[in-house]
Amino acid sequence: MRRAVCPGSFDPVTNGHLDIVARASNLFDEVVVAVGVNKSKNRLFTPDERIDMLRTACEPYPNVSVDGFTGLLTDFCRDRGIRTIVKGLRAVSDFDYELQMAQMNASLAEVETVFVPTSPEYSFLASSVVKEDATFGGDVSALLPAFVHERLVRRLAERDQGSR
Ligand code: ADP
């Protein structure tokens, strides 16, 4: 059984993430989307909300499951018997960091990182950019599943009210 993990913070999940997950699901028998739930003040959505949105978004892929992880990704892989990490590569700017992480992870456990090149239409797409644009009223509806977009708009409005 070939298993892989697609890790990230997914705050929130975008069509760019889903493109990588869908392609990984074609390459591997089982794919686990691992949502990093380490404490961070800068998240817009809670770990449970991020996991919940991903579960709904991944419903079309029967061999994909979603789980949270804390601590080291390599420990998560070891516990699950997973030896492959799949990461999307957008631009050269992703490469330096991803190469370092891949080499670090390989030194910590028996895991290989496989890079999947982003589809060109998503090469600019990151959750951080989506959140920033949406905060200032940009129309990001084409970049996220419709139900995620709705939750994003609602959350930003709540945050806006809370800060008044
Ligand atoms: P981001 O805020 O950059 O979306 P994440 O930690 O949620 O950050 O992303 C998890 C992983 O998903 C990234 O390391 C990258 O491998 C992949 N990814 C994110 N967006 C894209 C995209 N537009 N195209 C390809 N891969 C992507």
C-alpha cells in the first residue's frame, strides 16, 4: 500500500491545495491531508474548523482522509507508517525553504518528499494572499470552494465587528 501525506496549515483550504491533493490521490493508494494544529496566534480559523472544511472539500476523493497533527510531521509519518510527503511547488521562492524542510525531514526519519509542480492557474495562490485580498474586499470567490468562500467572508465580517 503506497501512502502519502499532504501537510499544511490550510487556513483556509484553497483550490491550489485541492489541486495538489487530487493529483496526489491519483499517484498514491491512500493520502492523508495533515493539518498542522500547533498553537499560533495568526490563524483565522481554529484547527477543528480547518479540518472540517478540508473533510468536506475532500469528499470527492475516496482515498483521501484528513487529520490534525501536532509536533513533528516526521513523528506523524512514523506513527502512520507513511514514507512519502507530497508538497506543491509554486515558484522558485518556495524551493529554498521546501528543499531545506525535505532534507531536514529525511534526516529525522525514513521519509522522502515528492514535489508536485503547481498548475499554472494556481501558481500565485496562497491562503495568506487570499485572506489579505478578501480583507480589503477583493473578490477571491474563484480561488476557493464556494462553501469555504462563504465561511471566509463571514469570519472576516465577524473579526471586523469584534475589532470595532
Ligand atoms: P499557504 O498559506 O502557502 O497556502 P499551507 O501551509 O496551507 O500554506 O500550504 C500547504 C502546502 O500546500 C504548501 O507547502 C504547498 O506545498 C501547497 N500549496 C499551497 N498552495 C498551493 C498552490 N497554489 N499550488 C500548489 N501547491 C500549493
